[in-house]
Amino acid sequence: MTSLIEPAATTRSGYDHLIRRDKVHGSMYTDPAIFVEELRRIWYRTWVFIGHESEVPQPNDYVRKRLGLQDVILTRDRDGELHLLLNRCAHRGNQICDEGQGNSSTFRCPYHGWTFRNTGELVGFPFFKGYGQRKLELNLGRVPRVDTYQGFVFASFAADGPGLVDHLGAAAGEIDRLVRLSPEGKVQLTAGWLQHQTRANWKLLVENETDGYHPQFVHGSIFGVTGSPIGALYSDTSTAVTRDLGQGHSENDLRPEFRKFAEPMRWFGTTEARVPEYVAAMRKRYGEDAEKIMIEGAPHVMIFPNLFIAEIQVFNIQPVAVGECIQYSTAIQMAGAPELNQRMVSQCMGSVGPAGMLLADDTEMYERNQLGLECLTPEWLDIRRGLNRERVDENGFTVGGATDETGMRSFWSRYKTLMEAES
């Protein structure tokens, strides 16, 4: 994009001229220099969602992942500790792991036969006499901090800084809400990940996941054909709210609407009678609290910068280039709830699978946005919706209406803070 102002000076002069409370400059989605800078200041500095510990349940299990542009390997060593290794031989840079997942205590480079433990330590190398010694301090690159919350794995390239719980803040409570929907108190991400490559800047996807303004328009045809009540949840008459949870996290809180009906499992589009085993297991586990949990349902929360929990499914957003990203999605599986899990997979496939109805709508909007941003004018994207009616709730969080852009403003506030932080 050729801007009428000069975004190239951004990294030196700050972002005040590009990010404002009620609008964002179009170059934020199209300028390659900004993309490079946000990789350095956000993706390679703050906590980023990677996956789930259920993907590597056994000692020596591993699975390949992405962290920004980095190809990484999530491993569990023989003692059960998690590691995140960079998929690059310490000798000549060859990729050491080809498989998407597996079980191995070591990785062997196919180029020169160097072998590394799944902790990253160099085990050995052929023809050691050429080095004059049997040991070399050439280990695999590692992401220095890996931590989990309720099984969700996050990582940070920063060797020190705020811990994961500090990063999550109030958003941790939304993950807790999700976990309470399991009769065993834990979730699993074992249904397999779908991979959707999109010709759009990653931030357009993040914004969309916080946006309660678009569903009735973008997904109107689907709601009409299926008779879905979802559209009514996102309207000016809805009692649902958009909440800024701080730290760039936000939620579309639909609980006020579900409480009005007070029907367990309505959030899932079903009834108690259709999932009797699940309901019985929940009541056995949670007693009197089970009714509230099953009425209020799962969260709809965007956790900065890339984890989106959308009630029945999880999204992992990863950048590829300034105008391209990959969105990984998988159905949530509730431990101890096989009756519900089968429905979770079916609904996930119907919404965001290869022929998913919701995904097709949203992807077209992402890519149309990216194409539109190449136009010179108008230069700004408006995010003022709801500013005139925001309030502060009893917990001190800023709250807007169901269709307001409160979540977007939360994201951009945190984004700006990180991009302007001292190196």
C-alpha cells in the first residue's frame, strides 16, 4: 500500500500517527516494515499460544508447530517436561524433523547425521576426529520459556519478563469456564487440526473474532437456512456484551442471553434430553453448580495475540507474511464426555471444516478486506462503534454492547503498548 503519510518512520517515531482510539491506519495491515517489527516485538517477545499438552501425552511424544515464522517442535521428554525446539540443525541449518508428530527420544539430521535429544542437547556426530574432540557445545535452538495453563501451552522467546498467569490476567478465568464444562475438569485438543491458509493480514482475523457486528450480515444466509438463533445474540437488542479483559484480551459474553432462558445446553444448540449421559456426569461432578455451568456454556474469548476459543472449537492464528496467515482450528474435546465430543466434532466440521459454512463466509471477508486496503483512500479503518455507550462493570472492565468494537480497541491498545516498548 502506498500511504499518503509515511509509515516507514513508525519504528523510530512511535505509532500515535497510525493507531488512535477510534481508528487505525490501513498501512498497519499492508506495510512489510511494520510486519517485520511486530514479529520482533510481539510474536518473538510476548507469550504466544502454541498448542495443548494433550497433543504430547506420553514421554518422548512430539508435534510440530509454528511460532510466528518459526518452525518449532513441541516435545515431552522422558521425565514429562515440555520443550519447544527450533527445527534447525545446529550444524548447517537443515531441518531435523519432517514428521508432523510422533514419538522419539532423539532427532537425527538427514544431512550429516548429527543427533540431538528431544531436550535439544547434542548427543553425537559422525567422524568426530574431524573436530579433534568428541563433544561440541552445539545444541538445538530452544524457545526459552514454555508454560501451560489448564493444559494450554504457551511460549515466549523472551528469557525473562511477566509470567504466563500475569499475561493471561482475567482471560484465565475464561479458560477456567471452558474446563468446567468437562465432567473430569479438563479439556483435550486431540481431534486433529484443520489448516486454513488465508490471503490476509493476521490482525484482520483477530479483529473478526472479537466482532459481534458482522454475524447477522456475513452469516445471515446460513442462519436463515438452518434456523439458528445465533444471529439474534448479536444485535442491538441483545443483552450480550463485549468486554475488554485487559492485556489485549476480550470476550463476547453471551451469558446474559442464555440466563434469560435458563435452559441447560441451549448454548450448544441442544437440550438435556439429547445428551443425558453428559448431563448426568456434570451433575455428579459439580452438584448444584452444574445447572449454572450448563446454562452459561463455553466462552467466546480472544486471547492476545493468537488464541481464539469459540465455544466448541479453538483457533491458533499464525502469520506467514504481511498479507498472509494460517488459521489452525480444532474441535474441543471434553474429558469424560464422549457423547458431547462426537457432536463437537460434527459441529466444528460444519462450521470451520474444509466445506464449513462459517469459515467460507469469514475467509471471503478477510481477503476482501486485504484487497480493499490496497486502495489509497480512505486511509483509515473506523473502530469507534460503541465508544459513546461503553461503561465500566463491577469488576472494573470496560464493557460495550454485543455489536460494539470494544474488543478491537482492547487489541489495538495492547498492540501499541508492545510495539512502542523499549527494546
